[in-house]
Amino acid sequence: RGCGVHVVSATSRPGLDIRGCGSRAMKCVFVTVGTTSFDDLIACVSAPDSLQIIQSLGYNRLVLQIGRGKVVPEPFSTESFILDVYRYKDSLKEDLQKADLVISHAGAGSCLETLEERKPLIVVINEKLMNNHQVELAKQLHKDGHLFYCTCSMLPGLLQSMDFSTLKCFPPGQPEKFSAFLDKVVGLQK
């Protein structure tokens, strides 16, 4: 399908990039909330039960981009696991490239950037937002097979049940198609 093949494991599929966090032994989960705050997501993913699930799946690094949130988990490093936390960087590209799994808010920019990097993506819906067009975006991209989506309360279960082999690559380098798709999702185009 024109996705290219990178490194493939039993839980990945050709086309999804499963490269690691800089060293071959490191498996990294990158969580991003973009320029906003999504304290429920940061609290959920950094909770002890979520950390245990993430480690049981073979990941040994969790990087949290927390934006302007009030929940600021304490970074730590052990022999078997690293938790890094930061608010903002000029670009998330390096973190996305190093990630083996991305967990993101449903912002269109974050979704598109992650999908263009061919990374497995879980979009977590912020149920506290009113008139949330992000829900429609996540649902459509899920229906098209490009990502998984859930709410914070469903995230631990999804982490345990997700199957990367069901994901399809998002066609890269076609911003005009994504723009038309967004217009359709938010009702600007019929």
C-alpha cells in the first residue's frame, strides 16, 4: 500500500514504524496534549496501574508532553523504566520519530503529524470539551482503520487489547485531502 516496511514485530504490521527511543533495547510510549491541557489523560497514563500495563507490554520509556496542564508527574528513572516529562518543545517531530506508540489528545495537528510518521496511535477523547469536533475526527480516522480511540477510563483496557496489525497507514503528504476530510467532518462541506 505504499507505506514502506520498517522493523516488524509480532504485534506490528508492515508500514508502521517500530524503531525505538534511540537505542534498540528501548521501547517508548510518547503522550502528547499539544498546546492545550488534558490533565485527565496525563493523570490516567501516569497512574500506577497504567504504568504497570505499559511495562507489561514491553515498553520501558514513557515521555509525557503535558502542555499547560496542572498535573505534573515526577520524572523518574529505574533500571527498567524511565518517565520523562516536559511542557513544550519547538517541535514534537523527534519525539514522534523515536516513539513506538503515541497516545494523543484528538487535536487534528497532533493526529496528522503522528499518522504521517507512521506510528501506532491511540487518540484519547477529552469528554470535558463541549461541541467537540475532535470526537468526529477520531471516529472517522478509526473507522478508516488509521488509529484507535477511547476515553481516559477506557485507556487501560485498550492498551491491553489493541492489535497494531489492524491499523492501516495514513496516505502521507496529502494535506489538501486531510483538509477536505476535516471540512467534511466539521460540517463545512457536504
